Amino acid sequence: MTAIDIEPHAPEDDQAPPSNRLILARRIAIGAWLTAIVLWTATSGLALNRELILLYVCTGLLAASIGRRRVLLIVRDWLPFALVLIVYDLSRGAANLIGMPTQWTWQPDVDRRLFGAVPTVWLQEHLKMPSPPWWEVVISTVYMSFFILPYVVAAVLWLRDRAEWKAFVRRFVVLSFTALVIYAVVPAAPPWAAARCEAADVAGRPSAPACMFRPVPLADGGLLGSVTTAHAGANDFIERISTRGFAMLHLDVARALLDEGQASVNLVAAIPSLHAGLSAMIAAFLWGRVGRRWQPLLAGYVAIMAFTLVYSAEHYVIDLLLGWALAAVTALAIRRYERRRLGAAGAPGEIQWPTDDAELGEKVVDPRSGHFGAPLGHATGQM
């Protein structure tokens, strides 16, 4: 099994391979793009908002498409995708319009029944220190990857095989919007908010009580209970520390931007955990498409993301379980849709395999495996 290859197997829009001049132009364009990204990051900080990340991705694809694909395909594919994501961002305020009661207490109760204690409390009791240790850099990086990795994966898939790109985007969009609907119907507070509030503060199940904006969390732990720290000097309350690791890298601008972004979105959108669900979806989608040596990395990513979310007080364990369940249901439903669509494309009662789209060179899903084309890292081979 070979490493992941982001090179497309063949030009999709040209009958002949690109000339040496086009290859040179592509390499120069990619180099200029990388230089611009590095300079922009050095002067303005990391890209943490969706619009700038999509701009990075699309300009990089423009450079990488020279001599491979029509530039118009980037507009045709990525502009609708970007519009869908903008609609998603604008729809986050729907929860406030609906005004459903917010869930505050049953999530920590479920975690206590499952583990005998609230895992967030236990982890911060035993691991949190006054200043972030080196491994919190990993925590903050993994947490931030949620805002970047899906678009990187989508870009690699688009360069390699548009059919696989479509399959990935289909899962990403459906999973995101399904979670958005649940956030509006069942708003739920995360651990860091519950740690700032007493039972009396949330008796009416409000969505934004004043307690959750206290500058310092409650010393008795609020709804989560008190914390007994194992490290001298560590704060004896639950904190939201998903971005704390950036302090070690002196990325204060990145941390400030991420904190600002966290404060501007729906603060009671904890069930299900889209961080957990999306990381599991990405790992599951790529699992059969990469070499076996990459699979432990995919599994490790899901596990580290789960630890990050619970340790940093972003989510309860029950939030993660529901996020994984939603990802599984979404994947199964979309795979069933894809198989039905493939069956309808052939003769009545007959599924044709393989087949190619004459215009775009797309590969359709194999109804026997649910996969599109060859696995990543392979041109034609079988798993």
C-alpha cells in the first residue's frame, strides 16, 4: 500500500498530457501561492475564519489546476459549496428565533451515571496545570483542525477525483445541516457554561443566562460540582481551555481570533458534538481509501479529538456519543441514496459497473463496497 497521492490519475479535461511549459507554469504558480500564504500568515496570523480558508483553498486549486483541469470547474464546484456554507453560518441564529428551552442538567447526570464522575471534572482535576503544558499545544491544534481539515481533505479529493469530492461534500453538508437543525430544536449548554451556573440560575432553562458570562467560573463548580486539583496553583474550577495551548507558541492573535469566533456563534449548540461527528466522518470516509499505515493516524485523530473536547470543557461524553451516532446514521443514509441512484442510472433491475461520465471522467460508487474508484494512493489496484 503506497502513500496518499494527491496527483490526479489523468487530466480530466484534456486528452493529451500537459506540456512542459504548463507543468513549469503550474509549479511556479504553486510556489507563488505557498509564498503568499506564508507571508500572509506571518504578518496577519493564522486563517481561522471560513471565508479566508476557502479563499486559500480555491486559489491553491487554481494554481494546481494549470494544465490539468478547466479553471471554470473550480467556480462550478466550489462556489455553490461556499454559498451553502455561508447559508449555514447565517442559519445559526435560528435557535434564538425558535426559542426552545435549553438543556443544562441531564447531560452531566448521564456522564456521572456512565463513569461515576463527570469526565471533564476528573480530567481537569488531574491534568490541568496553572500554565499550559507542552501537550496542550496538541490539544489546541487538534481543536482548531475542525475549522481547517475538512476543506483540506476536500481540496485533495477534488484534485484527485471529483466523484469522491462530491461524495465527501455530500456527507459534510448533510451532517452539518442535520446538526444545525438539532441545535435549533434541542439547544444544550456545554460543560464550561454549566460550570458557571447554579441550579437556580437555569431553572427556566434559558439559552443565555447572565451566569454563563461571569468572568470567573464558580468556585464550587456550579452544575458540575467542585474541583480538587492535583497540581499546586491550578485553578480549582472548570475552565474552557481549548485554545490555551496557543500561548506556548506565542500565537496570541490566533487564540484571540478563535476565542472571538467561539463567542460569536451559538453558545448552546453542544448536542450533538459536530467536532466529534465530523472527525469521525472524515476518518470513516478515508479509512478504505488510504493505505493501512495511515489508518492508525485516522483512528488516533478521532480519539485525540474526543479527549480534547472533554478535557477542555467543550463537550460532555454524551455529546460525543451522539455526534458519532449522527455521523454513522448520516453516512449510512447517504450510502443508501448513492446505491439507489446508481441503480436507477442503469437498465431496469440492472446495476452497471464500472461506468464513467464522458464529460467529467467521474467514477460512480461501487454498490458492492460503497467506495468510489480506487483507494487513495492507488491508480487502479484493489484494496
